[in-house]
Amino acid sequence: MNRHHWWRDAVIYQVYVRSFLDSTGDGIGDLAGVRAGLPYLRKLDVDGIWLSPFYPSPQHDHGYDVADYRDVDPVYGDLDEFDRLVTAAHRLGIRVLLDIVPNHCSSEHPWFREALAAAPGSPERARFHFADGRGPDGSEPPNNWHAMFGGPAWTRVTEADGRPGQWYLHMFTPEQPDWNWRNPEVAAEFDQVLRFWLDRGVDGFRIDVAAGLFKHPELPDSPDPEADARTRDSVNPLAWNQPEVHDVWRHWRAVCEEYTARDGRERLLVGEVSVPSAREHAKYVRPDELHQAFFFDLLGAPWDADAFRKVISEAMQDIAGTGSTVTWVLNNHDQVRTVTRYGEPAPEGSGLGAARARAAALLMLALPGAAYIYQGEELGLPEVVDLPDDVLTDPIFRRTGSRARIRDGCRVPLPWSGQASPFGFTSGAESAKPWLPQPEYFAEYATHRALADTRSSWHLYRDGLQLRSALHQLGEGTLRWLDTQPGVLAFARGDDLVCAVNFGTAPVPAPVAGTPLLASGPCRPGELPGSTAAWWIDGS
């Protein structure tokens, strides 16, 4: 394996900065807190971190409404602290990826404020999607599109003379106007943004809404206008996955290659790509485009051996067939945590969700390619499902009034130590309140307890990561499916490693193609006859 291409089998840890560790006592995580937590992440043995947005922002969507792409919001620190974080991470061998948001900005971004002050048809408005309304008085939106976070995708502005005026497009919230990527000024601006952070030493970017950017040039009506809002996914074919977007990623890849050529340090582009199929997904990771794109089909698969085998096989065929590797993910800041998601509808306390989450984690780490871990998953944290309405901050709740699929529950600050909130999350007094309240049961999942308990999910993740590093069969490569009894998924990596997952009620241990397996989790070379390495994962 060419280790220069570090990203092909890397394991990256997503840091939701606001909820990781607070160094100032204000109840909000910050960059200095991330720096303080780096030894913990080094001990876990991840290859890099992906930082959620920390740019100046009015926080209508916790930083995904960016007001300035070249600075740090004071609540998180400053550029000097960012530089210290990158230096400290690199000293520990941890790479740093930034979250970049090119589909939309904040309504407080200087360019959008200029657009509001300018006249219809002006160069300032051409950077966004401004259009006249329909109807005799222009009081109807320009088309029938709906925003993913609820409501219409258009908002009408008041012109300088006080009269109702044009409408602007926002595929998420009115506070997040979409950029018009058909305007060359937008592309040039983001070219400079990339270079600003690359010059500060970052190792790459996670690209928000990577299948977005371009809209159909005529902005026609959608045959299913509520599809985006109904599915909470980018499925409107007129607003997402337009062919021109691939030219952007070819240019960004060229920028990264330029920096790599200077110092030999390969920079990474990983895209949040929501598209209808693995075949469409594969177009984003062709050799001259993105290095990686999150494969969300595994995350969305039901807990079923056949379903998992199907999505894994499709990914290996269509995505790995491009020469890239598959980028596996089971959770992130937008999803219900795996312990809760896999446990439904089992009664609370059954332990089913925890067993399945542990099994899924080891399965993901045994698959060929790269993997991303969302903070707290290594602790086995469940979703916080009973946050009171008055503390919810998700714009989906504000716009729809519904708690269905809101994202606050997976963003509750991490527990580090102690028996009561703030569980070591904040450096302030014990009475300091995290920005979202932590439940009492978080004491059971605190990192200091997890590290001390060799049976914890943290040790499961760490052992799996270390085994992945130690065995050349894991990471990049291929897999071979093995015949098993119903409810068991098993595959071989190379000639002497087998991964088997119990999705049902198979006996433990189970015979798989004559290879011995352990019921207790991963085992190391030499612990089984013939130096066979294998793990049996019981998700039942």
C-alpha cells in the first residue's frame, strides 16, 4: 500500500467543536478545548479530525450559516488559537480537516448585505439567486421549491424604497441564502478561501452539501415540490446534483494537488454527497475530483444482514471501481445516535441498541476503505430524546414545530468526568451550564469511566482501530463474502482474517467457512490456530 495516500484507509474523528470540550467556562466548546482533548484522540488512535464550522456566524444553524469564511468566531477562539491547534495536532500525528460550506452563507455575510442594499439586476445580487415573483404583483415565489428545513425555499425582500421586491433562494433557512455558482465571482472567492486555510496548514476539507452549488439555470417548478422537506434530503433533481458541480471539484482537486506538490503532504477533499445511487456517488470520486465522499447508504440501512450486504456490495462495485476507496460512516452531527437508532423500537434498557452499535462499529472498521467516527460514538452515547422545547436550537424545530428528526439530541456536550453535569465538559464552576443540558445518566458514559473499563465501547473502538493498524489486510483492499447461516454476515479480508456479524440470534461462536472465531471481540495475530485473526460481533 502506498502510505503517501494516507486518506485511502484513514479513520477520521468528527469533532463537533461546540460540544467537545469548553476551556473558558461559558458552556460552549471551543478550539482550545479541542487542543486539550488531542491526547485523548491520540490514545484512541484516529488518523485525523474533522472540525465542525467555527467561523464567525450568527449561529442560526450553529455555524453552517457562515458570515466570514476567513476567521474564527470569538466564542470559539481566534486565528492564533487555531494555529496552535493545528501545530499540536500535527505534533501528535493527527491531521486536521475543516468543514467548508460552499452552497450557502449567512444572511449577515457582507456580500449578501450588499445584495440586499443593491437594485434588482445588480452585480451584487448576481452572486445569489434573486428573482422576480410570480403573479401580477410578484407576490408568489419564483417557483414551487421547498426548503429542506421546512417552508418555501424563497423569501421576499423589501427594496430600498420600502416596497416589496424580489425573492431570494435558500434551500435550508432564510438565514442561509444560496450562492449562485454560475457567477464566476463566487468560484474565485472560494478559491481564495481554500488557499487561506491551506496556507495555515490544514490537511483538507469536509465539503458541506457537495452535491449542491448549482441549480437548474431556468429555476423551473419541481414535479414534487415537497420532496426535499419531506425526506430531509437533497432529492429535488432541479436543485441538486447538477452536472456543472463536477467542474468545481476538479478545480478544488487541482488546488490541493498544487499544495501537495510543494511539500509532499497530501491534502484531502471529502464531500457530503447525497445522491440517488452508488453509481451517481461514484462520479464524485473519480481520479480528478474528490478524494472521498461519505457513503450514507450504510448509515441508512436497516439492521438486517441482507440489507447490509447489498449496500456494501454496491459500494464496492461502483465506488471502489473508480479507483477510489469507499468512505464509510454510521453517524454524524445530523443523525440520531446509533445506540438509539439501532435499538428502536426495543424497550428502553434492553441493551439491544448498544449491542448493535458495537457490532456495526467493528463491521465498519473491518471494511475496505476509510471510516469516519462521530464524537461520542466511541463512548456508546445514546441520543438525548427528552430535551425540553425551550432549549432546542435546531432550525428544523423552529421552522416546523415538529421534534421529528431534530438534531439537538446528538449534539449534547460530551461527558468527561464526575457524577453530575457539566461532567468535566466545562472548566467553569460545577454550576456552569453547558449550552444543551446533559442528562444525569451521562455519568455512566464519561470518558474517565470508559477508559478505566476494558469492557467499554471506548476500548472496543480503540482495540478495533489498533487491530486495523496492525493488520495489513484491513483498511484498503477488497473483501470476499462467505457463506453463513441466516442472520449472519461474514466476509474475509485477505487469507487469514474473517469478520462475522450476528444480525439475529445465531449461536456464539458460529462456524464460518471453517475459520475459528472469538465471541469476545477482536483478537490479534497468533491468538488463533494458524495465526488467523478474526472477530465475532454479536449484534443480537
